[in-house]
Amino acid sequence: MIVALIVACEIGFWVLLAAGLAFRYLLRMPRTGLALLLCEPVLEVVLLVVTAWDLRNGAEPNWTHGLAALYIGYTVGHGHRTVKWLDGHAAHRLDGRPLVRPPRYGLARARHETRVWLGTVVAAAVATALLQLAIWYVGDPGRVTSLESWRSTAWRAAGIHGLIALTYWLWPKKTPSGGAGAGQDAGTDREKAVR
């Protein structure tokens, strides 16, 4: 039941997102679109309540309850950024606004990757808090081993993502030479030589 609800929440997330963006840009009803986008956290609240209700009714804590906690954590940590990214693409495609892209090179890219990683840290912290609440809620140490293992899964994912973000600091990608800026500099140097 919990897995089906997670799938339903994921489908609901994308349906609300598509509807919100359609109302904002296609139907030119930005307030209605914003209201639909703001309804998305309700899906996570429903998932949280149903998961707690399932445990309350004596369900054996298993991987589905841990997955629900990770899903909610991911949504808290990365949901806003995902919506903002897709909103920017919709504004570009449907409203003609310029597309804002993340930096691609140097320390600016490293800072961007660090901010994305911080979203993963928030996701792991939220998932850990929810899992700990579920462990206390169940109250039987013999029945919560699967929930405890999901905590380490959340932090393992955050650690791996942190190592990937660190590589952008250690080996920053250099701006390619020979781009438009390099050609302009060469032209300026030639003009100085002629003078």
C-alpha cells in the first residue's frame, strides 16, 4: 500500500507541476498556477499521515516505510529547486523569457554543486528525523531494524553526493579557450600592434 501511495504521490507531483505551469504560462492565470504549485507539499503530508497510520495499525515496519521517509526527505531537500528549474524552462519555452542556466565552469560551478549537495544533506536530515520518529512511534527495538538501515542509506547517498561536489572544488572545470571572448581579445591585440 505504501509503495502504491509513493507512486501516486510522484505522479501527483508531476500532474500538479504540469497543471501549475500550464495555468501560469498557457492560460495566463499565474495565481491559479501558483496555487496549484503550492498544493504539492500536501502530497507529502498525505504520505506522512498514511505511513504513520499504517504503522499505528500494527503494520510491520519494512523497506516501504523507509522509502516513504526518503521520498519525503528528497522532496523537502530538492523539490523547490526542481520546481524552480522546470518553471524557468517553461517560462523560456512558453513565455519567451531568457533561460537561466547554472554556471558551467570554475569556482562558480563548484559553489552551485555545493548548494545542490546541501539539498541532499537536508533530504538526509529530514529522512533521518522521520525515521527516528517512526522508530520511537513503533517502540519495539526488534521490529525497527529495517528503518534503522534506511538512515544509513540516506547518509551514504549524501556522502557520495558530497564527494562528487568536492571534485568540482579540487578539479574545477576550466573555461575553454578559443571561445568568443578569446577571439575578441586577439582582435584587440592586433589593433594595438597596427597602431
